[in-house]
Amino acid sequence: MRPRFTATVGLLLMAATAACSTPPSAITTDVAGWHGPVPGGTIHQATVNEASGLAPSRRAENLLWINNDSGGEPVLYAVNTDGTYRGAVRINGAVNYDWEDVASFAIDGRAYLLAADVGDNNATRAECVLYIIAEPDPAELKPDAELAVDPVRVIRYVYPGGPRDCENVAVDATERAIYVVSKRTKPPIAYRLPLEAATAVAPVTAERVGEVNGIAEPAGPLALLSVPWGKWRASPCSLDISADGRRAVLLTYGEPYLYERRDGETWAAAFARDGLQLGSHGLPQAEGACFSPDGRVIYVVTEGTPAPLLTYTLTQ
């Protein structure tokens, strides 16, 4: 039996090695009225080299905001939906320890951006930090000059029961609440924070919302590959909530998942049901996803340069 076992393992390892350099290609599909993924543009800007979060502008159509990953500058970058670079805004006093996502929202007719310094690969951080700024006027953006703004609010927070790794953030403007989902727990756990928590000396404690169900774990040869779209395929790496508070998209290294909140329902109840798996994006390390302002398009971006922007569109 040993020779047969060895040969089988060898074939699996050969297949895994051959596949390591290139993720599976994306195939455009239609799932419950969503069509995608479809190429939507490419980001060639050299400074946007580790796109880890994505959010739509609330002040201009066809404009997206992006953050770089850990160790980058405390800067948010603006691009058009075709990938054209528009400019950047630096958050005064902020530190990019491990920025993992960006969210946008509008409250009382004013537009805001939230940069999430929440990454914690080893679950050792004493606290996480959220920086909220007023979204700059898009007319002031310049590709060759950087804006600088002060935050309107800085929220420091901890998790109940100790640190958690997280790579995402979303704002539900209808609830005036912030949501994050843990990355390394099985299943992932959603947490909630008040959007208008005051800047304070002591960090606030996130409220545990509940499990996020229905994310498919990798199987077969894929589960053997030490690449994001292999053994870590089911890891949540970006989150967004539509402006009307009805849908959430949770991006993993393999696919986006949709969760829909029914009338009068909490996000705890919506996340408890299995998510709707959209078609695989086929990207090497997809880490950013967001809805368009009207909620009918989902944008997805990967780390690296150049970085393709993919779209999933609601056709119903």
C-alpha cells in the first residue's frame, strides 16, 4: 500500500506546485440575478501597490477610495472606476500600523470616510483604531499633490475576550453602527461598534453580534496550497454594507458572499443564514470590495501592481 499512497501524494503535490503560480481563472456567471465577475478597469498607480480596502465616494459618481496594507502611509487614495488615479488624502496624526479596509458613509447629508487600522495577524494588539474624516471635495483632488486633513473622530476599541485578527470594516448608516468580522475564527464572528463613539482615553469594547455562516472551506488540492486562494480561501478580508442597510458583501480570498437583511431583521439574524456565494473572482490576493452608492454593483480589487478592478452587477 505504501507505494500507492506515495504516488497519490506525489501527484497531488505536483498538481499543487503547478498551480501555485497562478490562481484559478475567474468565470463570469449569473447567480441570483448577479452577473460577474467582469473586468472593469486597472489601477496602474505605483503608490497603490497593496490595495487592502475599497469604498465608494459619497460625493462623486464613479470614484473609489483605497487604502494600502500594513506599513504603508496613513493615506487614502482615490481612483476612478476605470482605474484612473485621481489623488490622495493624508490623515494628520494617524499611523498605518496595519490598515486593512476603508468604508464610506453619509450622515445628515455629510459624507465621511473611515480608515480601519484593525489588522492583527498574531492576535496580540492591545487595541485597534478607526480614523473618521470628512470626505474631501473630489474637485480638490490632484494626481501630483496630496491633500491633508484632520480626523473628525478617532475610535479606539478592543474585543470582548481578547484580541482578534480582522481585515475588514463596514458602516451601516441606517443604524449608525460599525461592523467588523474576525478573520481567523471558524466560523467568523461579527462585532458591532457605535459609529458616534466619542474619542476617549479608554477604548470602547466591541459588541459580539454572532457567527457569519455559509462560507465554504477549500477542499481537495486547493486546501494544500499555501497561497491566499488555496488553504486560506475562506478567510474574510473585506466587508461593505449597502447605503440602504439591506445587503452586506463579505469578500474572501476565493469569492464574494452576499447577506441580505429582511424587513425588521438584525444583522445577527442575516449573518446566521448561509451567505450567497457569487462566482470566484480568480484574483491572486483580493482584499478590497464595496458596493456602488446605489448598491447595484460590487467592486473587487486585489493587492499588487497593476491591480485589476472587477465588477459584479445586479441585473434584476
